[in-house]
Amino acid sequence: MEQIKVNSYYNLSNTKMLVIDDDESLSKSIKYFFEDLNCLVTTAKSGEEGLEKFKLINPEIVLVDLNMPGMGGHGVISHISRNYPDVPIVVVSGTGIIKEAIRSMNLGAWEYVSKPILHFEELEMSVLRALEKAFLIKENKTYKQDLEKLVRKRTRQLFETISELEVAKKELEQANTLKNEFLGQISHEIRTPLNAILSYLDLISMEIDFESSELLKNGFEAINKGSRRLIRTIELIIRMSELITRNYTLEPVEVNVHDLIKEALIQLSHIYPNRITELVCEDKSVNIKIDEYSLLQILLNTIDNAYKFSGNKPIKISVTKNVQGHLLLEIEDRGVGMSSEFINTRLFSPFSQEHTGYTRDYEGNGLGMALTKGYCDLNNVLIFVNSEKEKGTRIQFVFNGTEKKVEEVSEQEVENFVQKNKNLNQKTY
């Protein structure tokens, strides 16, 4: 007798099997064969009996004959596949008619084995195939259910995160509002008495003969300088807050560059009296469309730094047309200069200074260049910084002069333009 080798990943041990067949002899043979493989086999002689025993034992697989008295195999297949679709059904029938096999498969049978059974190993293979298929279907269904649970869980977590973010956003907005209100209030509360102090200080100084007391003169100057420094610090912090929170509104207008530079120099003359400034303007009537307040702050912060870090050395301001049709503004000093590492990493960061600590050589809060860069970005102004330690700093601004976007002008293009116009823009101090 030819032996058929059976290989399978599925283990038949303890598998509950229901055999429904009115052929008692074959039914017993099937039972004995699969019990030798450690299956738990139950038999039934009719379709009705088979369905009753199905409910009692909940089999993992059903073997059923088609031709039986009473309820035939087709009825059994139809009932089980409709109510228990995950339970595999193997048809064991002697009809040998193709259409019967097709009908049984359409009703829900998984495998079809023809009688007479010459090698029970063939039946074993059909049973194993059906069980493996059922196992894979169950595993896939479990995976799908787990995946759906995971998706629902992640979706729920996402909604919770979004909800938390919305709450955090509202809290942040409220915090920003409170911060702005606080800054505005504290600014008012500090600037109002300081302005009163400065006003009365000016009145008192008019009545005092400082020539007879150098100490008194120095004291009044220290009070004046300290008060103005405190006011400027508060103003810078408020402006930085406006930029960070994006609460600043641009109002572009036609601005005369030469006149605004003169205005900035006048304002700074109270802090830096008797400083020498060379102003070279190719065309004093040149106008650009820009937010006037932003440009004034750019000038004040940059010129203030030039004065602060150049001692008593003169500074130079020049305005030239055109770099690719744009306006070039340069502010140059011969002061202490900056390292390339500081320029490339921290120059435009808020509260950043190359010299820090209480023993630093220069006053300031490190907001000037951060504000300058912020206003440049808002107004689409390009900024280039060239500096060398102990030799000075040159800061260049490129303006479009309209509300249109500034073309990307490279630093090399600006330098070439400056060298080309060297006689006009560079004079000996």
C-alpha cells in the first residue's frame, strides 16, 4: 500500500472533531484513525443528530456525508456555515459528482474528499488544510481586531492630546495677554515717575551752579543717565515682546531716509553728546516705502551700538542707490568689533552679548540687534554684518523701497557694489 507523507504546522492533538455519517462502519474507521492522532472524535448518524451534538461539544472541525436520511449533508453545511462560519467543514461523500462537490463548496464546505477512502492520510491532509486555513483566518481576525483596538486607542489619545493642546493654547494666549498687559502696566508705572524725575531734574539743574560743585554735577548726570537707561531698557523689552508675540502691526508709508537718520542722531545725542558722525547720502531726497517706526528702531539700535562700542572714535553712515535696484544703508564704526563665532551663532539672539557678566566693559541688555533683525524680517530688509576684533564693524541694510519682496542680494554683490562706489562712500575720518 502506498504511504502518503503528511507534513503540517498544525497539531491535531486534542482537536475536537465531529463526524456526521450514516455509514456506521466508515464513521468508526474515521473515528479510530483520528483518535490514534490524539483527536477527540464524536460521531453522529444523521444531520439532525449531528447538529444537536454540534451544540454540545462545539467542535473545531466537522466531517459530513452528503447523502443521509432526513437532513442531508447540504442542510448541515448550510446551517453550520451560516451560524458558525469559522468552523471548517470537510465533505466526505461517495457521490463523485462534480456538481455536488461544487454545490457543497458554495454552501460553505472547505474541503471535499471522495469515497471510498483508500488512504486515510488523504483525509488527514484535507483536515489539516482546513484547520490551518481556519487558524490563519482566526489569527488574521484577531490581528485585525487588535489593530482596530489600537487605532481606536491611538485616536482617543490623539483627541485627548488635541484637547490638551487646545487648553494649553488658550492658557498660553491668556498668559500672553496677561504678560502684555503686565508689561504695558509696569512700563507706565515706571516711566511715569521716571519722566517726572527727569523733568524736575532738568528744572533743578537750571537753578544749581554746578561749577562750584563737581560732585553735585556728576551726581545729577548719573541720575539722568541711569533714568534714561532704565526707560530705554523697558521700551526694548516691550518691543521685543511685541515681535515675539507677533502683536506688531506694520504701517508702510513713504519715508525720507536722510531725514529719519537725522532724527535718530538727534535722539541719541542726549545719550552720546559731542560724538562725531559722518553722514554721506547720495541723494537726500530719496524715499522708501517702509514702516517708519521699524526703520527708526533699526537706526537707533544700530547707531547706538556703533557709538557704544567705538569709544570716542567717529562713526560713518552712508546711503547709496542701487544694489540690483535697491537702496543700501551702511553704518560703520572703528570700535572693538565682534568675533565671527558670535556673529554666526548669537548676535541676533535676545539678551545676547559677547561680553557678559557684571564685570563686562559695556552696558546694555542684548536686545538691540535682536530687535533690529526682527524689524528687518518684518519689513523684508536684508542685513549683512562684517566685523573684526579691535578693527570695527560694518552693518549693511538692503531695502527694496516698495512693498514688493526684496530680491536675494548676496553679501558678495553688496561688497562689489561698495568697492565700485568707493570714492563716493568711503572717506578718511
